[in-house]
Amino acid sequence: MLLIDVVRVSEAVTRTSARLGKVGHLAELLARVAPAEAEIAISYLSGELPQRQVGVGWRTLQDLPQPKLVATATLTDVDALLTRIKAVSGPGSQAARKALVAELFSAVTSQEQSFLMRLLSGELRQGALDGVMIEAIAKASGAPSADVRRALTLRGWLPAVGAAALSGGVEALHAFKLEVGRAVAPMLAGSAPNVAAALEKAGVPAALEWKLDGVRVQAHRSGSEVHIFTRTLDDITPQVPELVEALLALPSTDLVLDGEVIALRPDGRPHTFQVTVSRATSKTDVPRLRAETPLSVFFFDALRVDGTDLLDLPYSERQEILTRTAPPELLTPRLTTDDVNKAEAFFTDVIKSGHEGVVVKSLTSPYAAGRRGAGWIKVKPRHTLDLVVLAVEWGHGRREGKLSNLHLGARDPESGDFVMLGKTFKGLTDELLAWQTERFLELADGPTDGWTVTVRPEQVVEVAFDGVQRSPRYPGGMALRFARVLRYRPDKRPEDADTIETVRALML
């Protein structure tokens, strides 16, 4: 398949606002792509490279050669050149890489050059997020979208899953299994304004678990080999020796557990989230950091134990297995009840202990990896949302010279874009102002010398607010009341941000 075919579909998807329209454009191309090129096509249309990173930045993309007038480059040609670019290393690598980039760009048209520049810089935003691409793969392959989604949670790389579906259909998708050492997307929780509402959603009796303000971890063990992954699927094994030791001390030698690591004070109350995340992600001088700020681990779910996959079992059965697998001191405190008063008292005790709140869990829910289902519902003592920063305004007065006022957006799953919900400059310390000024200048997506700096929608921020009200000022027809910054979330990606539907459910 020619690269220009993918480029034209990408442009058609960008111009199309309706989800079904996007799916139709993508499915039409996927239905005719050759099996050997399917993974490449899906990667490019998802805004990714099969090689992930090839070491090409903006500086390398300056002074490009003249484009060709006729499109002849195939997906295989382009992929092979990108693989060669990634392999360049050692003395003279910068010049060699630039020469290969010139070779690549001289072989494509101006339309293809523009596409490749955005693809290489990570700025190919066309609304073909995982949800849209999953439906397109299902339509093109004839496989149910639920089977595509499940295979994705187990494999973790949509292009590989899509290529399997296109070549082998449902049977190929069913061949994907949970693999120890390969992270799967974690199950996520919805939200409710209070414990009673959460119990109504989950059904009673239900389990309530402490919601810790720590770093989500997925712990894999195969024999003496251990891998620890974050919720963004980054491997942090060397940074968390406490967790490695805890996992190796368990009787099972083949398991995958879901949990949280958190830094606790001597009195058992939690350190701030920033302290925990800094400790868990720092790569240098780990022994000293461990002595100064030890981490505690609490497991709350079991995905695999003794070689048996548990994803499809109900929560209650997975908990029974987890309880037999790990000692009580490594388990997240939990209460199972059908009594609202007891549940609310449990919630109150959690808050008094300094933790975030509770997660109410249906006893019958399977582990819906990668999805925010109704089986888990988080409850906090205040309204909070994880939103994405869309732009920032320069401050004045004491904040002159600092990027201050944040433009906040919620994710729209239908379009793949973000919907602005208002602005805030509240809750920002001098330290946060300095940090965010540097951060957002790095993410600037346009001029930085005006009043408002537009930024690439990549930074997630957690905000507290008093409610959601109707407002004609913003595209979504809603605005947050008295929004204030709680913290930035380096552990979350833009696709993890709360959706516009979640915000709408909270509207007064």
C-alpha cells in the first residue's frame, strides 16, 4: 500500500467530526491493506510509529529536501527507512541520521512530508483514538469490537492486535493471553458524589476499599523474575525494591497483582502524592531514597495466580484468591457490606486517616482491563476531576513573567478532542508557577509572546471545584464553579482524563 493512501484517509478522518464517519474511513482502508503492512497502517493512523521512538527531533526536520511530484513510497519503504534511522548510533550518528531523514523525505510528496513531520513529532492529532480505531478494526475484520478490546488489554499494542484481527479474525484475537512480564491496561473507576450513590450503582452488598493517594502498580512475577509497571505501563522495577522483595516473598511464583505503592509517615499517615511519585520514579541513589522515604505496598486485585488467568472471574472470587496469596499487611483494607451507614462510617474513617476516599466495587464485576466501567466507583470528600490543560495565560502583578491562568478541558470520546470547561489560577504555589511556566513553554503549540499560549493537550491536572453550572461562554455549555488546582498528574496520560459525560453528570 502506498503511504499516500494512508495520508488521504488521515486527512479525511481529520475533516470528519462524526464518530461513525471516522470509523468508516478507517475501516475502508484497513479492509484492503496487505497483512504485512497492516500493523504499519494502524500505527500511522493512530499517530504512532511501530518503532515507538526513532531519535528524530525538530532540529533534524529543518531544511528538508524538495518533495517528489508523484507519490510512489510504500508503507514498507517508509517503515524500513525509519527502522534504519532508529538503528543509527555511535560517532557521527547525528549526521548519518540526518542523511537518512533526507533520503526519506526526498522520496515522498509535500502532502506526505507534512504527514510524516507531524507523525515524527507526535502531533498527528486526527481523532483516531483507540476507541475509534477499535471499532474500525472490528468493522474491517468482522470481529466483535468486544473481542478486539479484550485482545488489546492483554497485548497492550493496538497495531499488533489489529493486524491479527485483519488476518485471522476472532480466532486470532482469542489467541491473545495474559502474559507475565507484559503489562496490561489497568481497570479504571468511575465516580460518584457520595457513598450512597456509589452503592446504588454497584449494587449491594458491595466492597469498599481504601483509595490510597499513591502510585498505581501492576506487579508481575515469573519464578525469580519480577517486573513492576505503572498505570501508564512504564517499567519502574529498579525504583521500587520494596515491592520486588514483597513479591518474591510470596508463595506463588507465577502471578500478576494490581495495587498501589505509597510513602507513609512514621505515624502511618500518607506523605503527599508528590513525595510518593518522586520516590517511586527516581532512578538515581535508590538505596538512600529508600532509607529516607520507604514505600509501602497494598494489593487490591489479582489478575493471575499460579498460572491461572483470573480476569473473567467476579471480584468476590478474585478477592478470595488474593487473600490466600498475600498476607494481610500487603492487602488494601476493605469492608463488604449492604448497610449504607456502615459504609459511610468506613468512608469517614478513611478520610480521618489522611487517605483520598474509597472505591466501591461490585462483587460480581470481572476485571475490565483498560476500561472505566460501572463495577468500580470512586468516592472522594470533594468534587475532583482530572482535566487536560489546553492553554495558559501570562500572569500579571506578582505573577508577571509566569504562565498562570490555566484553560481546562475534558475529553470527548466521540471526537477525540478536548472540550474547554473554564479557567483557573487558584491553588498555584510559587513552586507550581515556576514549574508550569517551564513545562508549558515546552508544550507551546504557537507563539508565546502574546497574552495566551496555546499548548499541546498533553498535561493532566487534578482540580477541585464546587460544582458544574450551565454556561454559554464555553463550547460544552458548562463551566466549573470555583475550580482550583490540587496537583499535576505526571502518572496520567491525556486519554486518562475525565470525559465530558462525567462532567455533565455533575451539572447542577
